[in-house]
Amino acid sequence: MEIVTRIARMRHLAPRLKQDRKKLALVPTMSALHEGHLSLIRRAQILADAVVVSIFFNPIHFQAGEEFDVPARDLARDAELMAKRGVDVLFAPSVDEIYPEDMLTYVTTDTLDCRLCGAQQPNYFRGVTTIVNKLINIVRPDYTLVGQKDAQQSIIIRRMVRDLSMDTEVVICPTHREPDGLVTSSRNALLSVPERQAATALYRGLQQAQKLVERNGVRDAETLIGAVRQVLDSEPLVRPEYIALVDMENLAPLTAIAEGEECLLALAAYVGQVRLTDNIILVGSTE
């Protein structure tokens, strides 16, 4: 595995990786790799002949300061994990390499940036779209793999690629969960033992809503959101930030699930001082 820190070197390598009509996949990450990231890498290796994993801790994400509370980053550890799993290139540029001091250009997706998590984290998704746009332009992958875990981010990236006619296919991969259902995340390491137990309420709440849809044919958003909230409110350490039922394209709020249509039930909550998110896709009953 080659570790690349310069844009020029990555641009030189990418066409070589794609020689003889070979396919190239990109897995963008911010480091602190875990089993969720590794599941994306495994999927990338099924789809493509060569895999580039990028590690870049994006300062534009964190202008509000809140999200700096993440576990320490360890590039050597992450590189060892990727090398053992057969990744072809680790692209780990510095902030100065990615963002010129006088940079004035950013990518936004208008209303998608402001909904759900974006309502509480101004500029966060501007940071996502700007860095992913740059990475795709540098690496030129046939496939760009992202996780359903970060549903809003994945939908925004897919929309950006479509709207800007970018030559890559966005592949949204299933959420990786711990045995008790909690989404696999580097932020889980920040939870105390009682908080870690309480955090399982997020998925349990979503599952309760899913049961109402699948077993009882419930489609009403107020009822489904209420079911999730009831589970969250049963845990004193959990403070919901939002619970929303939205469509899969524009993240617009829904009053009900349309028959046979997919929608996203998403939430964010603080467990102690740690902010966590989760989501599931629901499909309206056709019966």
C-alpha cells in the first residue's frame, strides 16, 4: 500500500490504477477507522479493482466547535489496518495541501444543507460537499462509497454528484451496527458505561416505529415520531435533538409515508455530552 500526501502524486497514480479499463473506488473517511469503515472497504473491493481510502480531518466541518470532541486520530494505526486489508492507496493530505490560504470557493446543496443535522450545525454540510467534491476531482473514482449511517450526508453527496454531472457512482452502503444495535462510530468511545447502555435507545426507538409500519400498517408521521420519542424519553441520559420523517431525495418533512414509497426516519440525540445520530428507511405498506 502506498501512502500519498500530495495532490499531484495522487493525480499521477489514479490513471495508473485505472489502466486496462480497471475500476477504481474511493472511500472517504476522517480517520479513527472502525468496523463500519472496514465494511465500506470490503464493499469497495467487491466493486472495483483498486481502492483508495482518503483520511482527512476537515476543519470546515467544525467551525462551530462542537464536533471537535472526537477520539484522537492515529494515522499509523489506520494505515496498518488498511494495509492488512489490501487497500491500494491511502490518501492523507494535510489541510494546507487541500485548502489554499486564499481559498474562496465552496460547494453547497441549498436547502439540503439546512435540514435535520444542518439546522443545528451551520456550514457542516458545506464542508462535506466541498471536501468530497475535491477528493472526487483528485482521485477520479468510478465509485464513491459512503454509509447509510450518515444518511443526510450520503443523500447530499449523491445529489451533488448528480447536479454537477460528476463522473462517479455514489454507492450508499448499509449501516454497520454493534451486536446491541448501536451504530458503529468512533464517538461511541466517548460514552461512559451507563451512557453506552442508554445509547441503545436510539435504535430501539427506530425499531419500534418500524414495527408499527410493518405489523400494523401505520403511516402517520406523528404516530411514528411519537413512538420513537417515547423510547428515548424512557432513558434519562438521552436528550433528543430532533426526530423527523423525511423523503429520500430532498429531506423534506412528511406527514405520512406514501403507499409503497421509501422514506427516512432520522434522529439526533445527546447521550450525556455526546451527540449521536441514527436512521432507518421505512416503506409504506401496500396492503
